[in-house]
Amino acid sequence: MRGTRAEGLEPPTLGFEGRCSIQLSYARWVEARQCSKGTQKLVSPSMVLVSLCIVGGLFVLALAFVAWQPMRCVRWWLVLRCRQAGLIRGFIDTGDTRWPVFRSGTFEGRTVVVILHGFGVDSFSMLGMAATLSKAGHSVLLPDLPGFGDHHFHPPDALDADRMLDALDALATATAAQRVIVIGSSMGGALAAAWAHRDPNRIAGAVLLNPAGVEPPVVNEVYSADPDEDHPLEIRTMADFNRVMELNFVRIPRIPWLIKRDIVRMARQHVDQYNTIIRTLEPLLRNGLQEILPAISQPVLLVWGDQDGIIDPSVVPLWAAGLPTVEVLMLQHCGHVPWVDCPGETRAAIGRFVDLHTTST
């Protein structure tokens, strides 16, 4: 019946073992409570104050290091971020040269995308492009060229165009890649075109981003500069840095002052080294490619910004007329660094080109 205890059912009774188990559990609980109280008494206010001072001191030291070496902190952060795209920072040894590189994917027997940065910067300047291609499933190799970034400075006689190309050949051989699609910006673009001409069996195609190597009909302050004097692209002061940024970009990236100051400091330390490199490569960079353009048989994607302040866009028709197989992409309201000024259009065009010529090789 509802509300009454069912007949024949009695409340359970605990035997001797059950009562002992409960007593043991209660004893352990009391012991744990006493230990907890004892521990709480050991944590004195002075210990809390010391701990806070240690944590605060470490925080202040971290802030001081960021203020002292902000670019190093940014680079560490970028290395960690690039791991999400499969890009790993490391080194490739080619016998006499140790190349600092970002790399992704497997190289042996595959078509590898090799990206060559421009003058005065290093591989970190093209990480965005490398990450995009890596995420798309391509094997990517992004080195610091000799004398830039973490790549040690070579003697001047090892920095001319032929020696640079020898070094790139050795790097590609060390990867055991089957073919290479080379992407180059400015100085790196001139090296990419020269490499394609020199090694058509290795280079399957080239993407040239505002490349040097052909003298523009309209000569600006960069091309009119005396190579034996101070170069317009050298950076010694913050004013120099701002001028170079205006020459490179239509949409100048916003850079915190601490980082700008550190970039200027680092550039000032390398002024003489960079001047040596640009003077050594001057025969290639000024007009060393015009005569050999018709002999570059591989497909080429030529990308240029219509407001380039470094290499005047009046040179684009000379490239287009000289290259046998070329697709020209002229970007409006874009400067010398199209993947920064016009990232969407630039990366989309490069992605299509690399996809096409990776599958066809």
C-alpha cells in the first residue's frame, strides 16, 4: 500500500566489517583535515610576500627584455606561430655553407617552392607567403640569403651573382628535390630569373615580384644613385627608415616605435655589409638580365605594383617583351612589396601559378 513499508523488508544492518570500514574512513578524513590545517599554518604572510616579489621581478625582467630586444621577441613569436602552418625553423648544411631556413613538407623527389627575399631583409619578411603555400600542402623552403638575417656574411668575392647561384644550386641539391618553383622579390627576383636561365632542368617555373635586373626607362632616385656612394636604401637613422618605408609601400604597415627603433639599430650595424653586397651584385641588379630574358623558357608570373618607388613600373613592358612565356599581373595602388600592399590578389595569383606548375611537373 502507498505510504506504508512493504511487508517482509527490514532496514539493512551493518556487520562488524562494515562498522570498521566506516570508522576507518572517518579517521582518514580527520587526519586529512588536520594535515590541511597544518599546511595552512605553514603559509605565512611573509612567504606570500616573497612569492609575489619573485613573480613581480620576473615580470619586470620580461618587460625589460622586450623593451631591450623587441625584434628578437617578435621573431621568436613568429617562429612559434609558423609551426601552426607547418613551417619549421632550422638549418641545411651544404658543405661549406650553413643555410638558416624555414621549411615545410618533404623535399625528396618532390617539387619544392623556394622563396628568395629582397635586399636588406631576410626570410622573416616573406613568412606570410610561405605560410599560405605551406597550408595549401606545398613543400616550401625559405632561406636567409648569404649576408642577411641569420646567414653569416661571406667575403665579397663569394657574393657575386655566379657564386650566389652556385650556392642556391648546392642548397637545392641538398634537399634532394626533383624540381623547384622559385619565387623571388626585388633582389631575390633577379636571382630567381638568373637561376631559371642557368638551370632550366631544375627550375620548373618562376614567380618574379617587382624584380631587379632590367634598368627601367624612367630612372628614379634609387637607380640614379652612385653605387660607390651612400645608397638610398641604407638605414642609419629613423628618418632613413621612414624614407625607405615610403619607397617600398603604398600602405605603410603600422609598426610600434620600440620595434622600429630596434630595426634601425640592427640595420645600422649592417650598413657596410649591405653596401658591400649591393655593390658586388650591382652588375646583375642594374641591367644584368635584359639580354638573357628570351632564353628563359620556363613559365613566369610577373607581379608588379603600379606605384613602386624602388624599381619604376615603366620597366614592365621590357620584361613582358623579353620573356617567352609570361603572365603579367599589374596591381593598382600597390608598391614594391605587393604581398603586403595587395595581399589577397598577390597570394591568389601565386597560389594558382604554383598549383598549376606543381601538378604539371
